[in-house]
Amino acid sequence: MPQRRWTTEEKLEIALAVIRGQEPVSQMCRLTEAGRGLRYGVSETAVYRWRDQFLQGARAGLSGGRGDEVEQLRAENEQLKTIIRELTGANRILKKAQQL
């Protein structure tokens, strides 16, 4: 059975329902009375992920959209520098081994 694709509007509707506390997530995702699947057809994990993504986007929008993005880019930059250092060291070792 193929996985259902959710539109942005549907994800937004569900995330806002959770944030507003209109309905507990467990109740939103519980089996229907007929037992034919999830009410919204989505897992609690996905609902919480959508809620968190929504809140992150709202936070970024309220802060001018740059704060978290800049921090993420700095962290990624440090990770990439570490990888480059490791690869450079490995490259030097291999070049020395070839010369022997």
C-alpha cells in the first residue's frame, strides 16, 4: 500500500490543531471505530514532527528568519572543516605510503 502524501495545508491544519489543543494527538491518530486505519492516516511521530517544524518556522519568521539558519550553517561549516582535516590527513598518509 503506497504511503499517503500530505499537502502543506493538511499538515498545517493538523499541526495547528495540536498546538491549539483542540484534540489530543493520541485521539487524532487512534484507530477509527471501524478499525480501518488511522483517523488522519498519520502516525503520532509524524504529527509531532510537523508541529515542531511549524514552530521552528514560526520562530525563524519572528526572528527575521536568520538566527537559527545562521547557527545551523555555522555548525555544518565546523563539521565540514573536521571532515576536510581528516581527509587531508588520510591523503598525506596515502601519498607517503605510495612513495615507499
